[in-house]
Amino acid sequence: MKQAKILIADDEAAITTGLSAILEDAGYAVEVVADGQKALDTLTVDRYGVVLADLKMPKLDGLALLRELQQRQIPTEAIIITGQATVDSAVQAMQQGAYDYIEKPLNAEKLNRLKALIPKALDKYEVQQKNRELASKLEGLTHYGELTGQSEAMRSVYQVIEAVAPSTASVLILGESGTGKELVARALHHKSDRAKGPFFALNCAALPKEILENELFGHEKGAFTGSTNEKAGAFEMASGGTIFLDEMAEMPTDIQVKLLRAIETRQIRRLGGKREINVDIRIVAATNKNLQKAIVDGELREDLYYRLAVVEIDLPPLRERADDIQLLANEFLARFSQQNSKTITGFEDAAWEWIMSYHWPGNVRELKNAVERAVIMSRSSTIGPNDIIPRHLRSGGEMPAALTIPVGATAAEARRQLVLRTFASTSGDAARTGKVLGLSEEDVRAELLTLLNGAGDASSTASADNGAELPAPRAARRQEPVATPARAASKKPSSKKGR
Ligand SMILES: Nc1ncnc2c1ncn2[C@@H]1O[C@H](COP(=O)(O)OP(=O)(O)OP(=O)(O)O)[C@@H](O)[C@H]1O
Ligand SMILES: [Mg+2]
């Protein structure tokens, strides 16, 4: 490991000489400067995990140094050294972000305390350094694994994936149908050290109980009538890799008990078997169900929930990610044009207006299918509203009659949502939307345009449209009625929800 670097800033030679000798003995690389300005210069050009700064120094005192470090966002942890008379200022230093302070005289007891403090401060520095690297690595990202998205919400999803992928912690992915839960599960696998191992996906809703159990745990020869062979289950086959339990809330409760045991012991027993088999597994689960309700209703064991949800990733619905809609639509257009050997250059304004205002209950999957259909239907070089708006929506039937505006939303945001929903409910008729809302047609168009223009410019709208102003509360999001087609228990794992 690299030697941790410490900077000592003090004008008393007796202190700096003694301290640097002690810290070098303890294995640190130590540098000494005699005033605050030199400390600042040194910290500007080079990285130090910890700076030990005297409160009273020439040129720039300890407090002023702290202020400069904060203002220039120079990463380091400051431990302030102070005379007894200046303890008040030391407290002030803590309030300004210093890691801690030590009072003079630096006797044996104080030195021991300092020696215990430094590794902790260095740990904090390292963690923050990692977070900074991660944030800058993911900043401006529009794609991650197979995921496309540049919204703040998706970037924080990328950040969580990046952070948890290397561990074996179980991850639970929540989100409405079609938000990309499976893609997130795959990204978790591919970004982990297990990427070379298998990725094994099982749809818990698609399989009858006996088959699911057999798929998960396997069986020995003769375990049940007709079992002439032994068979390894998903846990064994995916050992060294990742197992993806899709629609996990649909799992029968007695299988939940077995699963819980397997997660706790990292051992499984095949059906009809006596042997415990060790498995090395990372579990990723997904659901579009309201889990709090499933727990209350007794459908999901609470202890299993806590085992699976060590880390939770909440995928926001597409309608809350205006920044991504345009990006995804353009990407799907390019992909399906190529696949269908068509030269389609873009969407007409009226098509965009509808795309941006529709509430996309089937999320990315629905958008993808809509664009594919539009490409196939289109007879010109651009996609018009009639190509993209599904026939059953052209008469404006299937719109929710109410919309939810979270407390904390601005009036402008509320107005925009109302305009968008009404516009969609009139199948994209700006004049009628205006009439319904008591606005002029121009006002309606202007409102739609702000969203359209904004959506193309992530840097200026990412926070304004999706971030700070309109925090979608996690709990609220999960409790939203999930607008998906009814989930039949017999649904095939890969079947597309027909749209
Ligand atoms: N961010 C994204 N970027 C690109 N494609 C996406 C994205 N999210 C979803 N998709 C595409 O949308 C479709 C649905 O994604 P996926 O199967 O991962 O959704 P899901 O959340 O698992 O849905 P369900 O709950 O219905 O199983 C897939 O074709 C997938 O490739
Ligand atoms: Mg899925």
C-alpha cells in the first residue's frame, strides 16, 4: 500500500521536529512547513491525507487555512493543534470542517491520542477520495453497461451499481415494469469480480412452485416419481457468479424459507438429498410489487426481505426522467431504422410533443416498442405523430384522471405536469388542451416547448427539472399504482408485455 502522507504546519521548530520524528517512526511520509501560506501552497500542488495545523501561525492562521481549503475544495483532513487559551477557536475550527483538535502541550497522553486520531482521519480521507473519483468518473455519463440514461436519477443508479458491484451484498431492484431492472441486474454482474462466472436468471412468477424449487435447488436421483437423473439447481450452477431472482415477491412462502436458509448459510440441499452443498453466490432480486404491502399481506417474509435488500436500487419511472426520454427515443430510432434498413432522420415536432407528454406506464419497454412500431409503419423520412401514437390512444381514452404532485414541487412544475397530462389526454391537441385548462393555445405550446428544449440540454435542466425542485419521495414512488398489464402467474420469463 502507498505510504500515507501527512503535512505539519507549525512555526515552532521544537514541535515540528519532534512530531515529524514520531510520525515517521509510525510509518508515515511527513512534510513540514513553517506557516499557513506555505501549507496552502503545498496542499494545492500535492495531496496529503492529513494536515496537522497550528492554530496560531504566521501569514495564514489555522482558521484562515481551513477556510481556504474549503473554498478551493482541496481534499485533506485537518487536525488543529492549539494552545490551551485558544480552545474556543479550536471548537470554531471543528465547526468549519476540521477533523479534530489537540491541545498543547503535546505530552505522551496527547501524542497517543494524536496517533490514534490519524488513521481515522486518513480513513475518512480515503473514503471521500473514492467518492470523489466515482462522482467524477460518472459525471456526464449517458450510458452505463447496457443502460442508457443521463438523468440525475439514472446517474445515481450508476453510482450505486459501481459502488456495490464488487461486494457480495445482496441487491434488491425496485421499479415499475419496463424500467430496466434486468439490465441493472446484468450491469451489477458485469461490473463485479464475478463477471467471468455465470449469470443465472430465474423468473419466480413464471414457474409453478415444484418446478421453481427444482430449478433453484436441483434434485437427487429418485427424489420424486420420474426423476431418473440428478440435477443441479440454479444455486449450484451459478456458483462463482450471480443469481437473479426476478419478480421475487411472487415466490411461494415455503420456498422463501428455503431461500432464506440458503442465503444465511451459503449452503443448499438438493430435493431428496442429504448432503449440504456449499455455494458461492451473489444474489440480485427484483420486483415491481409494493413490498410493504406484500409483507403486511403475508405474501413476503420480512426476514427474507431484509436479507435480499441489503442494498436497494430504486429505478424511477420513465415519466419522471424527461432527460432520458429524448435520448432513449433517438437511440431506439437509430437502432430500429438500421435493423429495418430504413433511413429515418428524426421525429417531427408533433411526434416529440406527444412523446414528451405521454405518461409511459410501460416505461422504457413501451417507448422501445412504440419507436420500433413507428419505424416499421413510417412511410417517410421522419416519424410523425400518427406513426408513434398507438391507435387506442389517439382518441384519448387511457389517461389517468388525476395526477400526483408531491409536496415541495414548485407551482411551475405543477402547471407543467397539468398541461402535459391534459395534452396527452386530448391526444396531442393543443387547442383543446388550452380550452380545458383555460389557457391560450400559445401558452400550451410554450409550456411544451420548455420541456422539449430543456430535455435536450441535460446540463441545464437535469437539476431543475428532475432534481432539487421535485424530489420524488422513495416511499411515495413505491406506493404508486403500478400501471402494468395484469401479471398472469403463467407468464413466460422472456415474454414481452404486448404493447
Ligand atoms: N435504461 C435503459 N436503456 C436502454 N434500454 C432499456 C433501459 N431500460 C430498459 N430498457 C429496455 O427496456 C426493456 C425492458 O427492460 P427490463 O426487462 O430490464 O425491464 P424490467 O424492469 O425488468 O421490467 P419487468 O418488471 O416487466 O420485468 C428491455 O428491452 C430493455 O432493454
Ligand atoms: Mg424484468
